[in-house]
Amino acid sequence: MDPSDKQQEPSKGTVDGNSRRKFLVNSGYALGGLVVGGALGSLIKKKPAAETAPPKTNEGAAAEPKNYNRALMFFTQEQFRIVESATERIFPEDEAGPGAKALGVAFFIDHQLAGDWGFNGRDYMSPPFFTGEMTQGYQGRLKRRELFEIGLRELENYSMTKFQDSFVTLTGEQQDELLKGFESDEVKLTTISASSFFRMLRSSTLEGAYSDPLYGGNMDMNGWKMRGYPGNQMSYLSIIEKDYTKLDPSSLQDHLVSH
């Protein structure tokens, strides 16, 4: 046979390339075009920029990231609102800066009660139980999460008895009056000490205002900013021998290393 009469064979690369392209596109539709075909199709054939460009919304304005750390883990909605109102009276907003509500203190307390602290995970909780001295702290069998549940319920009951209304709907002065009643043990409770609950609520409020934002409170590190506290800096080597330097606060979250 004359070599010139032989049909010229297409190059191997061209055949493989066309076959592979058809296979990938067809496979995409077979397996679910919206997922596989869409992903692979973008590698095979680029669409015009006009078709692929995302719609523009609020040009120049960056979207504010969602804070997924602000989710309830222990409190009910009603309990959360009582805690939010009570902590705001303990740590109110003023000219110096935001109060407990804006700092997310109630979320901090909620998250703590959902964890080891709420379960007294590091405390010795076996009997016998005796009434301790004031300097010994809490000596009972109830866990902190149980103390909060009882304390919040009794605070609401006291509000209904004294003002015939829910704690969260009262004026600031009325809420202060109820909280002072707990602080001074004017309110007599049968299951827990009213003053012990108030002290735990107060200390938790301060911890939530000044703890690392990683734990749910101290929103945007505003608690630290009010105090001029630098937060969790990884090193001071670059400034330790210099004159006084004011640092922007830094959270533990700022130093997380992605792998």
C-alpha cells in the first residue's frame, strides 16, 4: 500500500485530550451536573467574565463576619435575658465604655456553666457536707449550674412578689433593689444562700468583662481597652528595653496557627 494512500492518523495527544474532555463533561452531568459538572466544567471551559462575576452589593463596604461564639449552650432564653439584665446592673455602660450586655458577659457565663466550671469538674464534691466559714467559700453539694438555675428562678420569683412583674421588665432602680436584697441576704431562700448566689454572679460578671474574648465575653476586647490592658501578647522582646509603649490588645485567637 502506498503510504500516501494511508489515512493520516490523528495525533495521540489530540484524541486523548478530546476524549478526556468529553468524558469529564459527560461524567459531570451523569453524577450531578450542579456539583461535579459545575466544578470540572470550570476547569475545562471558562465562562465569560460577565457570566461568572458575582453580583455587587454595597461596593466598598466589607461584610461583617458572623460571631458564632455567641450561641447559648446552657441557659434558656428566659434565663439568658435575666442574666443579661442583672449583669448590666452590676457592670453598667457609662462614659468609660460599654457595659456587660455589649461586652457579651451573659454569653461568657452561659459557656462557663456548660463546661467544667458549671459541673464543678475540678472541685471535691463528695460528702459529708458541712456549713463552712465565710472564708472557705461554697461547701455544698449543688453544682454551679444548679446554683444558677435556682438563683435565677428565685430572683424572678422575688421580682414577681415585690413588683408583680418580670425582672427584665423592671426599671434599673427596681432591679438594683432586688439585687441588693440578694447581696445583703434580705431575701431568705431555703435551698441556697442569696448572698452566695449574688457573689458568684458578680464575680462571673467581672470575669466575663475582662476574660479573653475567646471565651465569649469581652466583646472586641473593649473591656481590656477601657483598662489599657494589652491582653495576651506573645512577646515583649521588641519593646522591653524601650520607653513606655501603649499596645493594642491582643486575643489568644489572634495567635492561632492554621495548618
